[in-house]
Amino acid sequence: MKKSLVSTLCLFFLICLVAASCAQGSYAQVYDTNDDAGKLTARFINMITDTGDKSGDATILTSPDGKVMLIDAGDPAAAGQVVAALQEMGITHIDFLVASHPHVDHIGGFPAVMQAFEIGQVMTSYIVYPTVYYDAYMAEITAQDLEHVYLSRGDVFAFGDDVTVEVLWPESEIAYYDGYPQSSTQFVNNLSLAMKFTYGESKMLFSGDLYSSAERELVALYGDLLDCDVLKANHHGDSTSSCKPFREAVSPQITVMISDILSDLNTYKKFVKDGSTVYITHYNGNVKVSTIGDGTYQVLAEQAWEFGF
Ligand SMILES: [Zn+2]
């Protein structure tokens, strides 16, 4: 009896704790920047296409001193939603425009973003991927004479005065196989940029569409150094990714899946069972995660969706 009372009280406090750290807010509130000073903030854009194509990934990061980074810009059909989100924040200048990897659902929106905003630097890995979408954004870099910075494993750069970004993956040398880019989906996904953001005690990890095979390589290379509080789930939360060794090494408090189509909720369930609080843009809408650098986080999601199981 006493034990069950203790359990009930624990559950009650746990619910209060979760309720205190996650709030529900409108689109305008998610993209309101009035509270951003002094915080590292990630805004995960909920994109929807009416073409049937995957809408892709796009995340806006802002540093405590107001620098702006956009990691990926969605499919071309979702580019308007990325531009709208940035405009809602009052942004006119993007300091770092980062391509995790050159698949259309990540870089398809780049030309539209490059035309709508002033770009400081474009950052990509060294991968060459001859497709119309890759060619389109490379042509836009040339047309605007933008600074193009190539990132690879071991690079470290500053995101404003207070945030350090470590590039964990991939290598600068890309070992293309005969016949590339035929049948290269997994090959290209496995060369996604993996970047760890550190602000004081707070850590966030973004690693594009890595599959489990590349995740295991990261675990072998870095082990517990992958430990982060906030993780953008690889490959939109698909079961190709988020293998157990990677989940254990990262052990995120908060996991966000940017996805408009989920084939199943298996990966979601695995993260929840691991103890992570998981958000899926398709269900939670646009999601904002911010921290003052003390290892605690405030989350604002448009919808308070949570799968019961
Ligand atoms: Zn993708």
C-alpha cells in the first residue's frame, strides 16, 4: 500500500515535471524570437507537401548572441514553408546555411532560401552528387558568389561567441564506387554531416539521414562523446536508423523527428522506452527547443500529441 502511494506520488511529480518543461503554443509563439537572447534554440519546421513527396528536414538554430543557422531546407515543394518560418522570426540574414547531405528533401529548398535571404556561408560536406537539385544549389552559390565552406570530421567552428560546433562525420575523402550515383541512397545518407553543438552544459546532435551502419561507426569512433541532450532523429525517425548502440551512446533527453510520413512508430517507441521525450513534427507541429546552457530545456510544441502504448 505504502509502496503504491509512493509510486503514485512519483508518477504525479513526473507528470508535473514534464508539464513544466513542455508547453503548447501557436505557430506564432513557436517562431516568436522575443525570448531568444541568451539561449541556444532549435526550431524544427513542420513541412507538408501536396505533391506526395517527402517534405524533408529543416531546422533553424539561433545562438545566444543571435547568429542564425539553417540546417537543410526541405523539398522544393516545402521551401515556401521554410522561407515563411524564417520570415516569421524576422530573419533577413542567415549566417550559416548547412546541407546535411545533398538529397532533394534536404537541399531542394536551398535556391529559394538563397534568393529570399542574405547568406553568410554555405556549409556542406565534400560529397559530389550530380543531380538537378545538387546542380541547382551549386549554381546558385556560383551565381551569388557565396562563400562555400567544406566541412569534414575533426573540424570545429564557433556558432556565435558561446556555442561550439564539432563536425563528427564524414571524412573529407569520399570513396565513390563504380557506377556512382546509381543506387546510392544509403551511400549518400551515410555521408550526412554529423554536428555536435555544445553550449555550456547543453549538447545537441544533428546527423541528417545516417543509417544504422554509419551510426555504429560513429559509436566506435566517439563512444560516450556522442552523449547529447537533444537529438534530431536520423532519417526522419525511420527504422533504417537509430540503432540501439547509437541510442545508448547519445542517450537524448529530447528526441525530435522531422517527418510528414512515418511508416511505423517502432523507432518512436524505442526512444520512449529508453526514457527520451519524443516529438514528431507530423503530430506535434512546429517544435521549439531552447536552453540557457545549463543542461535543462524548454520545449514549445504546437500540438501536445503523445502516443499511448
Ligand atoms: Zn531525408
